[in-house]
Amino acid sequence: MNAKVRLFVDQPLGAAQPVALTREQAHYLFGVMRLTVGARVALFNGHDGEWQADVAEAGKRGGVLVCREPSQPQSTPPDLWLLFAPIKKARTDFIVEKAVEMGVRRILPVQTAHTNSERIRQDRLQAHAVEAAEQCGGVFVPEVTELAKLDRVLTKWDTQRRIAFCDEALVGETGRLPHAPGAWAILIGPEGGFSDKERRRLRGMACASAISLGPRILRADTAAVAALTLWQSTLGDWA
Amino acid sequence: MNAKVRLFVDQPLGAAQPVALTREQAHYLFGVMRLTVGARVALFNGHDGEWQADVAEAGKRGGVLVCREPSQPQSTPPDLWLLFAPIKKARTDFIVEKAVEMGVRRILPVQTAHTNSERIRQDRLQAHAVEAAEQCGGVFVPEVTELAKLDRVLTKWDTQRRIAFCDEALVGETGRLPHAPGAWAILIGPEGGFSDKERRRLRGMACASAISLGPRILRADTAAVAALTLWQSTLGDWA
């Protein structure tokens, strides 16, 4: 039987491979989940697929698991990035969780003219992405980058990567996702919308397309899931 | 200038129409939002569009607003229902909020074989739908029905209304939304998936189609937004 507990580990996985646990992992498995020697745990590290492992040693400050058999091949989402302007903590966490479930390669928090948040805890958001992958059965964890100013991100943008940006000002207008394969990024504006200057700049970039998400105003977290759905179902791996 | 505060009222709206406030509404406008006589409030009631109104009387236990001018015509979302199995409180609230933003006519919580929740507070969820419409600038509030057993809902189903159901067991398979106009419902399974019996029953209904939401497992709340996006962008009012 496959394990119910899933754990991301930053170590190589393979047949008979022992995996040493950190103090936090040992606390979670043996203190919180109450696992004992012999119990099964599913492990993934983002590149070796998922492995079923058994608890070989269980201690308060550490422990060892041993990989037994592969249970899911490695898979990597399409080359899609999500750029978004961080909002309130709960909704920012939510956007990270949803991006992991929907399948993106990289999550980039960006500071726009109308972004309220001045800073984010990158390490906390990265841990949240790991947790989301653990919970949704995924084997890939997107990198969450440090908060960067949108202006700067666009200045050094590799124009081989297309951008689909969702603009509140587009509500009710049409704006379809171009059927162009290759690398993409989705950019979700902040709750107050992009500034006129940001909008002009984006509209001036040949690699950027404004896309419409219907006649109703969506919150940023809803817009993220909706835009990722449109992309995945037309250009991504849902087809 | 248009009002920043939006309020749903269960009363007729029209030119020069006075609107008496309930005690709770008066508390919100004058106690929480600190509005005074002459302040502007946006009102909607789900069928007369949005109106800009002025505070004419402000008291601790009540007050009167007077409608000045229409600011948004009435609009009603396409004939789409959302059926879902209630989960934890926060995620159930979230599904209701997202259904309002995405545009559905009716929200139906259903009890499936694998639903954990035995009961819901229908009045609380309906109030949550009102609040979501107030916050997203909508003028329509979908009805939230009482929790009903999925079996019974399907037994008395009007087969003129098609069903798109999202099945965890379909992860990785194809299953596209049929391009059939008319009345629709989207049914999101519970976190544990449908039971075999439910799945057989749904697959046996000519009006029901299983749709796939890609190769990764989505939480119920993510699946709801994703399925609503697919429907709205192909059969709904996003086209």
C-alpha cells in the first residue's frame, strides 16, 4: 500500500537509497504524524520522481528513511511562469498554492505601482510551495523568487518568453490568448490594476498580449487560477 | 464621483427612490464605515442594476438613503449552476466567493458519499455570496440552496440541463466540455473523489459529461474556478 504521508526532501532518491531526516522532518513524521519504524512515507525531491520509503530509524532529532520502490515518474510542468503582485498574506499564500496545483515552473512576486505590499518573506512562500506540492500529490516544486520591481523585471526580460497580462481595464473587452507555443509567463495585475505607465509599457512590448477574463471583475487570486486554466487548456499539458 | 461603499439591499431601486436601512446596515454604514448625511453609497438588489444613493438620514438603529442615478445596468450571468461538496469552512466560503466572481446563477451544496460535512449554514453561505457580490462590483447574487444529497438531486434532475462533472479519477485522461449551448451545471467532486456508485450513475446520464482538468490533482476549490473558466470561456459570456 502506498503511503499517506508525503514529504519533500532535498536529497537524491533511488532504489535502496537511505535518506537522513532533518530535525524538523523528524518532528513532523514522528512527533506530529506519530509514525514508527517500518511505516511508509512517499518522498519526492523535484527531479527523481516519487518514491515509497520505509522508516528505518526514528528519533526525536532525526531519523533515516530507505527508498523501496518508485511510485510516480518525475514530471515537470510546461515552461510557464506566474508573475503576480503580492496582496494580503492569506491571498498571496493562496496564489502560490494554486500556481503549484495548476502547474508552473516559476513563481515571481512583482512590485507594481499599485502594489500595497513592500516586502514578502520569500522563504515562507517557498515553504508554502513545497507544502502545496506535498498535499496535491505533485512531484515538482516551482521556485519562488524574491520580490522584484515589475519595471526592472521587464527591463531585463528575455523577449523569447511571451507574456499574457490580465488587465482590469480590459473587463468586458475581448483579448484572447495567442496560440503561440514556447515559453510563456502570465502576469496578474494588483487589485488596483496596473498604472497607466505600466499598461503603456506592456502594450509596447511585442512579446506581451493583454488577455480578457470576462465581463466581471475578478480578484487577483481568482484571475490567477482563471488565466492559468486558459493557458494550460490551450497551450499547456491539459490538451 | 461614484461611491466606494457598495451595499446589497432587498428593496426596489429607481430614480429618487428612498431606501430604509436595517439596523445591521445602519451599523455598517454609520458605525463601521463612519458615513454621514450626504455621503454616497452604491446600491444593488440583484435585479434593478446599481444605483448611486446619498445618505439622507443616519441613525444608530436605522437610516434612509435616496437613489440619485443609475451607475451600472443590471446583468445576469449565463444559465450556469455550480454543484459542489462542502469541505472545510474556509474552502467552502472560498468556493462560494469564487462562484459569484466567475458568474453563476445558482450555487448548490451537495452531500456525496465521500463528503465529510454533514451540514452547512445556508444563511451564512448566502450572506457570504452577498458580500462577494458587494466586493467584486457585481450586481447579481446567486441563490445558495440548502445542502441536499447528490443522489436526490440527480433523481429529480431536469435532463434539459447538462452536467459537466470533474472527476479525480479522470486525472491524465482527456474529457472535453461538449460545445452544446443551453442550461448547464458544473459538479465538483469532494476531495476524496466520487464513489464508484456515483460515478456509474453520472456516466449513465445522457446529459452528463466527465471533463478533465489536466494531469495534476486539483483541490476542490481550484477545480471549481478551473471548470468555471473552461465553461465561461467556451460556452459562457467570456467569448
